[in-house]
Amino acid sequence: MITLQSSDKDVFEIEQSILIQSGTIKNMVEDDFTFIPLPSVDTETLIKIIEYMKKHADKTDSKEKNIKEFDKDFMKKTLNELFALVFAANYLHISSLLELLYPSIADRIKDKITEAIRQIFSIRCDFTPEEERRIIMDNKWAHEGTEIEGTLD
Amino acid sequence: MSTTADEVINTIALSFTDFPEDVQLNILSFLTPLDISNFACTSKRFVTLCRDDRKLWFSMCERKWGSKTHINKWGNGMISYKILYYTLLQYENLIGFWRRSGVETDVPLVFFEWGRFYVAGSRVKPSKTGSYDAVKMPFLWMGITSKGEVVNYLDPVGKLELNENVMNLDDLGVVESDLVPVNVNFMGKNHVVVEENGSGFGYSARGSSSSSGNVREEEYEDLCGSPGSLPDKLMSEIYQYFANKTSPGGNGSARRQRRRERERQGRRKWEPEDYVKIVNPLPTPDRPLQGLWKGFCDDTTLEFFLVSYDDIGGIACRRLVELCKPFSAYAPVFWTSNTTFIRSPLSSEEENIYESRMHIQPLSEADEPCEVLPSSDKRVILCMHFMNSSYDLVIPDLAGSTVNPRQAEGRIWQYEDGTFGFGFLRDNYIIDLRCIAQNGQILEVADFSGE
């Protein structure tokens, strides 16, 4: 059994066999660590990560449809939650989770106009109005022939 | 840590900008060029990132086609990945089975597939060795030069081996009369025309591709863009090329000399070839008889068949060579409706009809050619269809009907393993069919040299 500690100092005891899906944890286990502090992962996110790894630990054929359903539901989270998961999965090197997260996050800005993307992704606009006008003109080629009907949803 | 600070931290939204760049690229690689251009305008950092061809556009190519082809080998690794993206978007439409249209030919079937740094077209025909093998003969090579120009070559002899990452005619080092530069033009999504490139250089000007029906029409138009963007530079180069008859990388007099030599060798001018896509080449759970099949109608000749389902519940099987003739006669091999089937177990009368027949086997596989063995083999019948070999409405006992019902009537037996067999009441044979392809690959491909 391995003990994980979140940034909020909560501890979780999990079987080694489940945790080796994380490349980072696997390396530490191989170096004989049994207590692994994770100062960059908060409790809420760690709980979700553990839930994911538990579900994916048993990859027998019969469970595959089950796992796919689980994955689909697992992605139904707020964008903030998904972002937190990306940071955690990236640090922990859980590539199967990352490969799920990437397209789910990309989906959130599909067919959106620039201002909507800024709001969704919390990107600060650092253009002056003049610069912004020029950038949009430069990129106009991509919009020719299509209606610019973005949404702010 | 004070409670106030914790609360503040928890309410700050995480931003996309906090991600490491490789994570950002991974997320962006799932977007279309239109979404990318909207995203690019969000901030200075991202304008720069989205202009980075090697990072972003490479990721996008890799995401879409990395599992099928070697993205970094196209154009010898020296081309813009933005150009590659749009090129592969077009080539992607070609992948799969097509058939020759409007011309009588005994090799109507063509298969396009991804190569390491090109798309290859092969003619596929039944083997003549009496086995179930299909013979695949590569004849068309489509790729990009290191300067970003699309080139296509017709290789009539099928000798070319693309081992080098180069697609320049000059660099290929083969005798020129063997290769014919061609243009592959899309006329809508399911129709291409392969025609000889009149200027004789295999440089298919991007502008010459008919974009009328391209799937990604808006993105194709993106490419012929506004001043300053790369596509327009390419377009003006193309115009220059045609205006001056000077290729971007060639030497005028050398070309003229080669062309004269070619003419002297009496090289045949190639007629344009039309191909129509076979939209449904494989069976599905809902349409188990659909697709491209092969089988023996007599014990020596392997033939190809296409079974299609229409909108009104009809299923028709045709010989592929018949289908491609101009004004193709509509007489099918068989025709049935998908409502006429009966599940196993069959009535004893029907069992009899099946059991009393001989499965036609190629001579090469039969132990004794004249063996009349009842079908005691392992084929398990899942269900059976009634069918006819004619579209004529066959009503028994109707005076004046031109078709004798017994002549036209037959059965289709669907086997458990996904294949099926058919036979007519007028004789005692069963023709068993197998799929030509599965999972994007042609099955049982014969060694070309074996022909």
C-alpha cells in the first residue's frame, strides 16, 4: 500500500498496483518510497485521479464498454475541474487520462469566436484596440465564406 | 497559510495560459484551422504560437494522420506543415475503394491507401491462378516535393519503389518514359479524374484542382487567401509558372529536350480516367450482405462483385466489371429485398435445397475436381433470403410473364462467419463469396510477381 498526501494534507492509502498507472508514482515506488507527498495536487483533484485510476486498473475485455461509459461521464465536469485534472495528470504522467482530457477541453472552444475563447479559457487580452483590429484583419482569410456566428455559451 | 488566502486561491480560475506549451499544443491539435484562427487572436503569445508551423501545424497533422503516415517524411521533411495539412485533407478523401467509370475494362477496381510519405493507388484484380487471391498492382503515386508542390505520377508498369523521401522527377532517377505526370482532380467528393498533366511536369498546380465539391470547401478557399499569406504567394508562383512556362525549379531547355525525346519514343498519350468512389465497400451489422466480395462462379475464374443496398429495401449484387461499363446494363447477378429472409433453423424443404448442392470450389483447392460432395462442411447458416436473378416481377402462373420463375429464383445463405453463398433453383451449385477487404486492408493479396 502506498500513501499519497494532497496539498491540503489529506492522506489516501491505495494499492501499488493501481497507482503505477502514474509514471511519476511508479518511479517513486521503484525507488522504495511508500509515502508520496503531492504538493501540487489538491484533495478534490486527487480524489478524482484516484477514482480514474481505480476504474482503469482492471482492463479486462468485458469491462471495456463499462470503462468507455465511465470515461464519457468522467469528462462531464466544469472546465476548471478539467484544467486541474490536466495539471495533475501532467505532473503524475498519466497519459491515458491526458489523452481523454485534451479533446474534451478542445471541444469547449470549438466554433467559438475569439472573445468567447478568451472568457472560457481565462486568457487576458494584451492587444491595444489598434493591434487587435490588425490581427483580426490578418486572420480574415480563415473567415471568408463563412458566417461569423460565435456563441458566448 | 491564512484562511483568506486559501479562499482567494480557490476562486481564481485556472487559465489555459498556465499550461506548459506541449500541453497547449496537444489541446490545440484537435481543432480545425478555423478554430485555430479564432484562438490565435486571443493574445500576443498565442498569435506567435499559432504561427509556429513546426509546432502547431505539425501537431495538427500528427493528430489527424500520424497513425497512418509519417508526417515528418512528407516533402522530405522540408515543407510547411500548414500546406501539408490542407494537402492531406484532400488526399484523405481518396483513401478506400474506387471503381473505373464510363469505360469497359477488366480491371475496374482501384484501392487508395496511405504510404509512408505518399498516397498510393493500386489496381486490384482477381488472381488468375485459381486461388482466392487478389492481385494488387500499384499504378499511381501521389505526394509532395520538398518545395511544397503536389506531384502525382502514373506508373503504368508498376516498377517504381519509393524508398527515397523525394518526389522530384529529376531526383527519382528512373527512366522518364516510365512515369506519367498526372493531375488528380476532384469533381465532388465521390468522383475523381486522373488526367495527364499537359505541361509534362507532374506539378499539379493547386489551383487546377476542381474545388467545386470538395468536402472542406471553406478550408480550400482559405488556402487561396488574401495578400501576404503563404497560399497567395504559392498561387502567384503558380500563375507565373503557367504564364512563363518556367517551372520553379527546372531548366527550360532541359525540359524541352526531354519532351522531344519522349515524343520520339512514341509515348502513348493517356486518356483521362474517371473513378467513382465505392461508398460502402464493407458489410455492417445492419447490412451483412453489403460490400465488395469475391468468389468463383465456375471452378476456374475468380470474380469480383459489389452488393449494394438501396433506399427502398432492395439488395442487388452485380459483377464489378459489368458495373463499370458505360450505360451499364442493369441485369444484376441477383436481387432481393432485405425483408425476405428466414432465420435458422430452416424448414426441411429448404435444408434439402441447400444440402443437395455442390459448393463451387476453385480447382486448386478441390481434392478431386469432379467430386460431388454434399455440403457437409463447417458452414453454419445464420439465415436465408429468397432472391431472383432478374428485376422483373416474377409472379408464378401469370400468363405472359417473360421470366420462368424457376429460371430466375434462388437463395442466399448467410453464414455464421460473415460470408454468404448463393445459388439458383435452375442448377445445383452454391457460389460462396468472401470479403475482398477488412479493416482497411485487402485480404489475401497475391505476390505481384506471381502473376
